[in-house]
Amino acid sequence: MPTKAMCSVGSMAVTIFLAVLFVISADVDASEHVRGHVTKNGKYVAPHNRTNTNKTQSDNWSSKGNTNPYTGKRGHKNAKK
């Protein structure tokens, strides 16, 4: 028979799981899919996802301190203001 402590730990685990799931889905919603295309100079760009356009570069996945949720790669560029 489960004790109150066991139920409390289970409830806490479910709460943490849902919180993490919410944060991950919020990050993914802030992105858009880009179709593969050929640039003006003839270079092919493969399909990919990118962060939505805004007035800052500090939240781009390639900026230091950020991680791309699709690839797991950590950002390496200094953000421009």
C-alpha cells in the first residue's frame, strides 16, 4: 500500500515532467520550418527549422547560452545587439 510520502514524490515527479514538457513545447512553438531552396548564387540550402524573426539575436539557437531543441547543438556565436 503506497504511503503519503510515496504519493507526494509521484505527484512531484508528474508536476516536474509536465513543466519540462511545457518549456520544451514553448521553445519549439517559437520556430518556423524553412523549405529547401537554391540561393541566388546557386548554393542549395537544406530544409531546416529556425527561430521566429524578431528584433534581437540573443535568443537565436546559434547564440552562446542557447541550445537548438531539434539538434541539441549548443550556440557558439556572440549575440549582436
